Amino acid sequence: MQVTFKVYRKDPEKDGKPTRSNYTLELAEDATVHDALLKIRDEIDSTLAFRASCARGYCGECMVRVNGSARLACTAKVPDYLKKGPEISLDPLRNVPVIKDLVFDWDAFMWNKIKQVRPWLEADGSAVNGEQPVSDAAMQDLRKVMSCFYCGMCDEGCTVLPVDFDFLGPAALTKAYRLAFDPRNKDSREQVKIVEKPKGIWDCVHCYEADEHCPRGIEPTKRIVALRDQAFKSGITHEAVARHHASLAASVKESGWVDEGRLAIESEGVTNIKGLMKLLPTAAKALARGKAPIPFMHSKRPEADRIKKIFEKAEQEEK
Amino acid sequence: MQEFDVLVIGGGASGLRAAVAAKRAGASVGLVSKVHPLRTNSAIAQGGLNAPLARDDSPDSLAADMFIAGDELCDRGVVKAFTQEAAKDVLWLERMGVPFNRDKDGRLDLRAFGSNRRNRTCYADDRTGHIVLQVLHEQFQREQIPSFAEWFVTSLVVEGRTCAGAIALDLRSGKLESFSARSTILASGGFTRSYLPSTASLGTTGDGQSLAYEAGARLMDMEVIQFHPTVFPKKQGLLITEAALNAGALIVDQNGNSITDLTGMPRHKICLAIQHAMQNGGGSVSLDLRPIGKEKMRGYFPQTQELLRTVAGLDATKDLVPIRPLAHRPIGGIETNGAGETSVAGLFAAGECACNGLNGAGRLAGNALTEAVVFGRRTGEAAAKHAAAGSKAAFPTAKLADEEKQLARIFSPETSADSLGKIHSELGHLMNEKVGVIRSAAGLQEALAQIQTLKERYSKLRVKNPSRIYNYELTSYLELGSMLTLAEVVALAAQARTESRGAHHRSDFPERDDTNWKSHTLLSRAEGQPRMQKKAVAAG
């Protein structure tokens, strides 16, 4: 079959402006995008830069966008992308700094972020003499998480990263989960403390795109939610978002609905004078329109005690 | 110039383990790797790691199985050290966070694997290598060891028989840099990309063995290459772990009849049986994974199932998987002792690029990763000790300028009808055809002649892409040079060994010849020419 590849190009030694090269080549029916790239480099244009390593779906190195969607070049079969005609576009991942052609900056995109979560286990100091028995259920969960092959598709699909590139992102947060939930880690609170800071777990908007994108079904969003729960459980709740959660739950438990005035104040922090001052203009405007909720002067909704019971039951089950 | 006590070349399992060990022994360490450590070939190991942990097991039992797989070519002292330390090193990995599969009591689940006669293989589903690699990389990061990922080593610097470090190209900036080191550890992996298809990653091109050979080190038992019996042979070659056989899978001929019970046989015997079945029946051989059952398949072999679907388009629970033995891991490599020392002072080697006589003529399934951690650690410690004890060889700074000139000669805008890809493809098929599972004098003679022709064609090629930034034409050029060098060495050693032993099978010498060949082959370069020597197998 004859196929034309329209490939994104960028040359850091020239003006660095993106262009596109078109390559038309003959390929076998079972060719992958990786086969095509190798053929282009070997026979048509040796300046084309792209990465690859295992070439059979183990390692995640050859991520590329094929007709707009992020794929591993080595498992993407060319005929699957020809439904609209004999042309295929190849681009680097979205929202990632590109170094040259299809070679983008994995360091900035993922490796450096993983480094930030203290990505190692601290073993307890005793000498290695014999096994430490742990349940296979705990290990099975970790094996699932560690089936991650760092393809970056979760980060590529993330809706926060395009707005804030400094967000740690689902891949790094999933790594933090692997350490925070390993029963053999001497101080698993370490990772929770790190990811609980700004640009971490509270910046996730639970759009679940990461879960949709992950080719291994690791469900990064679920891992982020678990880290949030862990933060609450271990009493690491000083961040505004965590206070927001606590206040919301407390007011719904007590009154059956949200006490918005209280929520605003408690989210900022009752001793945070500077933060509270910031609320004043909004409060004044709301007051002028007769819409200001008066904090702690909040009436219960009908049958609020039934809602309270639900809370109590859940709290009981947690214990 | 970068300066370290210990420079590690290679970011796979043995390199990372060596780096961590050297750092913990007090040395300053730097690690250079041509791909990011998590993209190295260690990630594709599946089956598991052997450790004699079961109550009915012992270092001696493990050694006994290794002697059978190694077909009496193992060096006993190295085997003894390995079998005694294996359990401790595997437990260290567990302590550092490898989520091994557990039994109902929460102890390490030990599975039957390959020709091990005890249950002694620790595993993490069917992605043991991938997960072990991650944990090693975690500990590597914990040690804050400077990592030079995507740096390609272009030469070792050897002055007066002593290695003083290396010169490497930073793919990202295109700059060459000197790395001065008291000890240099090669942990750069195998070279089975010189066979096409094979089970290897793209970078498994024998750069380290070739660099060491050029630097005057001896290569040992290079003719012994382990083929893996159960590989889907299309495209790049997709390995299906032998643990599948232990779990009930069958090897069947074209009529669907099971080829006599091969489970529990050493790899080389299974490979020969398959090869014979293919030749005699003139047909295909397949792996029938269906007896494993859907549930067990999903539970224990999730990656196998996924890759068969995405790469081969096959459903493991319904379809037969066509298989063929393909080149898997070289058993030969840079000659070392149990501390990883090579025949060049200050130069060490560990893992798949090294050969210390541990595996004899055939590696026991499940030993590769254990070997990487045991000898990675031992080599890291020995390199740190050497760095602390020895005086430092001055790094000849002029070498960098020489290397620049050397590199400049490779470039030329001239186009050619020939290409790196064509030469590589021809080499790969030639090696499978003539230096494969079954060899003969005539075939090897022909292989050597053709390798010579390929080398001549290679010598006329130049790199057209003038840039040095992410110039993969340049790295492919250097890699192909290494593969051609080693292909010749492999064929020469295979020609010399006029017997059949372990993974080395000669149709014209089908028997083992203990009178003449209870010895290793050693190849080194003398005055630009390969020189063969023999070394008796160490008994103690």
C-alpha cells in the first residue's frame, strides 16, 4: 500500500519554527507507524528525529500523535488510520515542549515531575534477613499501578496541564500513590505531604480524562482521589481545598445543605485575616443584592436529621 | 569534563544496581545511558528471578540445575558465589519495594519456571523486569546519582592498559564530553539486535562489548547465544514467557499435536526440538495457550494477553500463536571474574554484556535478572573499592579533540544507494540463517564471508544528516558498526567450537566433546585482527 505521511518538523538549529514534511512510501499491509518512520529515516530523509526503544509495546518511548490521537508508533497499525484516505499526519504530543521533530521534552513533561514526588521507598533500617510477609491484595494493587510504562497518555489527556504546565499531572501522582500505599514504606506520609502542596492532588479537577486515556486501565484519577482521602485520614488538611472539603461536609451534616457563608470563611481559614479580607468585596456586593448568606445563621433543611444519619452511618463504617 | 570515582555505562537493571552499590560504598558515581533507564531492554524481561528460598531448596540445588542448563561449562566458583548470594539480593529487591506475587500466607510466591526443578522463581505477574527496573530506578534516584540519559558513549579512554573513563555524545545538545573515572563499569546489555527478528529492543546492539574489544579486552564464549523457544516471529518478534508452559500451555505442530513433553527442559533443548519439527514437517509450530484458561491468563499473564492482541492481533484464549525460536540473550560477553573485573585495569563489566562463566553454555530460565542484581551489586562494590585504592590515571585531555576529528570523518553529504537499514537487515537474516540455533562449518564459512562483504559496504557509508542533535542516523551508524564487529567474533568462535554444547549446536559436530572442549573461547584483537584462545573451565 502507498501512504503519505505528513510529519511535524522542527529544527532547533534553524529558526525553530514548525513546518511539515510529506513522505510518500510503499508499505507492507501489516506495517506499523514505527516501521514507516524507520523506512523514512533509512531511505528518504535521515534528518527525521523520532524516538523508539522496545518496538513492541513494552516501553512507551515512541509516543506520537497519529492523525491527532496519541499512540505508540510501534503498535499503531497503518491500515487502521487510512479510513479517510491514504494520508496520515504525525505530530508530537500536545502541550509538551518539542526539541526536534517528533522528539519532545520527556524531562519537562514527565520525568522531572516524577522526581518531585520523592519517587522511592524508604526501607526500614533493619538488615535483610528473611521475608516480610504482606498480603497479595496489597501487592496486586501495586502491581497494577506499576504496570505503568510511562507512555504519558494520562498527562496528554489531562485537562489541567494545558492551563497549568506546572501541575504534577496524573503520571507523577500515580507514582506518589505507588509509594504512599506500599505497606513496606517506612514513612508513606512523605509522599502525601509532597503531593498535597499546590500543583498537586488538589489541582486535579476529576475530569477522568486520565482514566479514559490510560491504555493499561490504571485509573490515575482514582489514585489521586485515594491520595486525597489519605491526606484527610492522616490529618494533612491545612490546604484551602482540604478545609473546603471539611467545611462542606460539616455543614451538610449539621443542616442538610451547604452553609455558603461558613464555607467561604472556613475555606479561607478563620484565622487567615488577609484571606478573609479578600472576601469582603464579594460579600458587600452580595449584600447589596440581598443575596449574602450570613455565616452560621443557617437554617436546617427539612428532614436534615435523616441526612445526618447517613453521615453517621458512613463515619461508623469508616471506623 | 565530568569526573567520577565510578562511571557506569548503561541504565538497565545491572547498571542501576551497580551504581547504587558503588554509591553506598562511598564512591562518587555518574551513569550514562543512551536511552532513559526506564526504556532499557531490562523492561521487557517477564518471567521472574530465581532465588533458593523454598524450604526444600538450597544454593546447591540451584547450582545443580545451573550445571545442567550450562552443560558443564559453568565456572564453579562464580556459581557458588551466585547461588549463595541470590536469595539475599532478591530479598533486598523485595525490601526496596518490588510487589512480588505472594502466596496465601503473604510470603513470596515461588513458581515453577523453565528447567528449574524446584519452585524458586519470584515474579511480579508477567512483567517482572519492568517492575524490578522501576524499583532499581527509584533507589538510583534516592542516591541522587547524576544521570546522563540519552548520552551515547563513542569510545572508552584507555591509556597504557588502564581505563581512564569514556567519551560520550549528548544527543540533546550534540556535544561531546569527557568522563574521567577511576573505575568504569560497562553494563550496556546484549547484542541480539544483530539477529532479525529477535527478542531484543532496538538499542541492544552490543556497544559495550564492541567498545571493550576495541579497547583490548577479551570476549568470552561469544558463540553461545541463547535462543528463546516461544517467540511470535513476525515483526520485531514478541516473546511469550516460558512460565506459560509451566502453567499448562502446549507446543503443537501444524496438525495440532503436542510435541512431546518439553516442559521443564532447558531452553536449548526446546529450541532444537522446535527447529527439528519445523524442518522435518516443513511446517509451522504453535503455542497453544488455551489450556491455561481464561481466568489464569488474565490473572498471571496480563501483559502477554495485551501484547498478543495489540502486536499480533491474536486472542490468547482462542487462537494458536505461531512460534519460532529467536535469538534472546547472549551468554558470552566481556570476560570478567566474579567481581566484574575485565582484562583491562579499571574496566569492569556486569549483566548481559559480561561473561564470567556463570551460565556456562546455557542460562537457566529466571537467572538473568538475578544475575543482573547479584553481579551488578558485586561489580559496583568492587569498582568503588578499586577507585578508593588506586591512584588516578590522568585523563588524556587531547582525546576529546581526537574524538571530534574521528566523528567528523563519519559525516558526508554524499548519497548512496546502499543504507544502514539494508546492511542491518541483511546481517540480521544472515545471522538467523547461518549462525542460528543449528550451525555448521559450511554455513559459518559462508557467514564469515558475507559479514566481510557487509563490513566493506559499511565502511563506504557515511552519515548524511549533518546535525549532531538527536541524530539517530549517527547513533544507528555507530550501533551497526558494533553489531558487525561482534557478528564476526560470534561466527569465528562458533567456527572454532567443534562440538555441540548447550545453546551452541553444530550439525557437523552433534556431540559434546569434553576431551577437547571443556573450555571457554576467548577472542581479543591483536594488531587489528581477531585472535582466538582457549581457557579451561574453572573447577573451584
